[in-house]
Amino acid sequence: MPRCASAPSAACWRSAAAARCDARRARAQSRAEPARLRRRPAAPAARARGRCRAAVAPRGARPIQGNPRVTLLPDVDRILLGPGPSLTSPRVMRAMASPTVSHLDPLMLRLLDDVRARLARVFRAVDGSFAFAVSGTGTSGMETAVSNLVRDGSRAAVVVSGYFGDRLAQMCERYGAAVSRVDVEWGRACDPDALRRHLNANGADVVAMVHAETSTGVCNPVREMAAVARDHGALTIVDAVTSLGGVPLDVGAWGIDACYSCTQKCLGGPSGLAPIVFGPRALEQRVKGRSFYFDLSLLEDYWLRRKYHHTMSSALVCALYESLAIVEEEGLDARWARHERNHRMLVASLAELGLTLLPAEADRLWTLNAVRVPDGVDEPTARKHLLDEFNIEIGAGLGPLAGKIWRVGLMGAGSAPRLVLLLRGAFESALAKQGRHVHA
């Protein structure tokens, strides 16, 4: 029996001897089962690659109604090298499996205090800031920032250089802001002077921007852009969903008033929480928003004063605690350097195959690489080849870049030389499958 390519705890439930016993038992039971419930067993190789949609359930697994032997739980560990989620370390998975406690348990409250302190350090927030995590994905962090700083009639200047800048503009509009867009060509970074000219002409109460634009692989010069906003007396909202923990970010030194991220990218945790920080100016100028769930004052009551607001997941908080511990053990400067090093290795490796990136070198994001699809290559076919033959998941382009780029993420534990080498070989195979061979 071939060695399983997945994690033993997920896919290798049985030894070879147990498998033979199960097969004999299944043959006996199949005589009594209706024909419509019978399933042809997957070939071992297909099962190892994760192609098996149904598998014999382990003892205690919840079965599908009508067939006690089938479960839809994932039975393979994907190599997640797309725009997110990223690979999760075994340490974080073990932490997430800690015993469940309630959202107001003393153990949970101590954990929340520790997570707040760690988040403040990872954001590099100034004293007097409030760092915490919102229950939800990165978009919940976006809505928390916007709903507490934007009111009806607020003048919001939003830098739109990709899909998520556009989402940020839409969010501000939903909360009643008069939005003026600073439109930037997709694949290029914002020019701080262009932002300055826009603010000179239009003014703004709030300036919102995306640091790491996941849809284009561009890193915007947020430090300079935040300085321009501050010169005009505006509050700054920064989307750091794909940058926190992966590229340099210093909320305090750069004068950023509100900044949000997510747990499933550079921090290397599971999806489900959105780290966020409000600086002193943002806390002073908060508004009474329309949202109950994202109300900053109510969230402060829970995180600081232990008042009930919602039932926060202890499993996700444990995972975030361990993710932040790993970040601090490595050190932010060393972590940033690792992401830059592996990004440059990937760029050089892809260049050997004739593949290039969408942004100019100075604008490139280390954590998310927008790789141009060559002429004559079918984008989804190549992406499917990576998944089927190498178990690698990468992302497709969004909006006007759909079909034109692949989005390759090297984030958290996924930023590693061995994975860059694996990607290089996988891309070479995918291109050769479509008739594009590389000649040394």
C-alpha cells in the first residue's frame, strides 16, 4: 500500500491490515445495502492526492445521513500558496484544539489580555492605542474601522488601486460618507504626490488606503501616504490584511490612526479573527455608528471591562495566541527579511521559466506575487494542474485581471525555500502540459 501523502491524522486512518479487514467487511455489508448507496473505493494514488471525495469515516466521525460510512471532512493537507488562507503550523493547530472555555471564563480573559499586548507589539502601536481582534474575517476588520470613524456626510478620500481598495470605497459609501476616489492603475502603486494633489483639491476627514493590495501584488507606500493625510488633518484607515507580519509596518511611527488585518495570511493562523488597532486620535474622534456588532465602545466593554457582547471563539483566540507567539519568537525584522528573501527567490525561479510579475520591482509585494499568464496558456487549466498533480493551491486574478494573472502567496509558514523550489517545478510541469517547454 503506497505511503499516504497527507497528514496521518487526516487521511491515514488505517494500517494496511486494517484496510484489508475493512474491505472484507464492506463487501459483506454491500450485499445488504441498496445499490444507490454503494460507492466504488478510490484508488490509493487518487486518495493520496486528495481526489477522493468520500472516504471510510474514522470511529466517531459524523456520517452523512443515509450512509454511516461516508464523511465529507477534508482528507488531505493542501499546500496553500494562494492569496489566503496560508499554511497553518502544527503548533497553531494544536493550540486551536485546546479545551473549549467560555468567552467570560477567567482563563479566556487572561488569554485576551495577553493577545491584546502581543497585537499592540506586532502592530507597533503607540501607548494609548487599543489593539484587539474582531470576530470575523479581514472584511469585518474593515467594517469595524469604517463604521467607527465614518459618519453620514464625512468626506472620505479612498485610494483605489485594486479590488480591495474598491471594497473599502464601497464600505465608506455604505456608512454615509461622501467618497472621493484616488484611482490608480491596477498593478501600480499610489504616488503620494497624487494623493497630496487630490487632498489639496478636495479635502478629507478620513483617508483610507490598502497597504498590500492582494488583487494586484502591489505594496503601496503607506508611510508616505499617511504623512500626507496627517498634513491635511485627516484620520487614516489602513488595510494591512496581507502585510501584517510579512512586510514592514509600523502603525505608531507612521502615524496611522486605524489599521486592521486578518489571522489567516502572514500571521499563519486559521481564518476567523481580524486583528485591529485604533490609535489615540481615532479613539478620541470615534463616531456612534449604525453597527451594533462592530461598535467600538461595546467591543471595549468586552475586551477591557468584561461585559458581555458576543460569544467569542476560545479556539480561535488560542490559535491567534500561538500564532503571535511564533511571530515574536522569530522577531518581526527577521520575519520581514525571510519574506523578502523568499519572494526574490521566487521571482528569480519563475524568470527561468519565462514568467514575470505584474508590478514593477519597486512596487512589488513580498507576500503575494501577481504572476502574468503567458500568451497561449489557459490560466484555469494550469491552476488545476498544480492542484491535481502537486496538491498546490494558488489563486486566480480578480476583476479586470481575471485570466491574466496567477496570485501566488508566500505567507507565514508558506514563505520557505523548499516551497519556492516546489512551485518552480510545478509551474514548469503545468507549462509543459500546454506545450511550453523550457530549454536550458
